[in-house]
Amino acid sequence: MKNEPLQIPIEDELDLHTYKPAEVRELLSEYLNACRERKFSSVRIIHGKGAGTLKRKVHSVLAKLKKIKSFHSAGRQEGGWGAIIVYLEK
């Protein structure tokens, strides 16, 4: 069953703790497209605090994706430096 597509719930938050950095580019692209289809204006991406590898990968991917207004590290109440808030274009 390795070739079956991964089904993730489309909510305004995505937790990447269980994903490898190599999986992030495709996952984020598809997830954010689905969020735009659902008319979300912003989402929170949780990458964790660890060594920063996943955070750097997420930032790199977001910087290259189209239809992203902006993104920044989450505020203290939203997960601090373990999460990113992404604002989507309509």
C-alpha cells in the first residue's frame, strides 16, 4: 500500500512532527492548495523546536510557493518558534 496517497485532514493547522524534511515540499504545496480551496486566510504550520532542520525546510519551501501573502514565526500563544503562521492569497 506504499503507493496510496496520504490523506490528511484539511484544517487551519498542520503538525509536521511525524514527517521527514524530504516530504515537506509536496505535503505543504498540496495542503496549502487545499486550504485556499476552503477559503482559509491563514494557517498554522507546526514544525517543532528541535534542531531547526524542519523549520529551515518549511521556510525554504514557503519562500518558493506561489499564492502565499506572507509568513512568520508564531507568537508565543500560537507555539512560538515551534510554529509558523502562513497568510494565503485568495
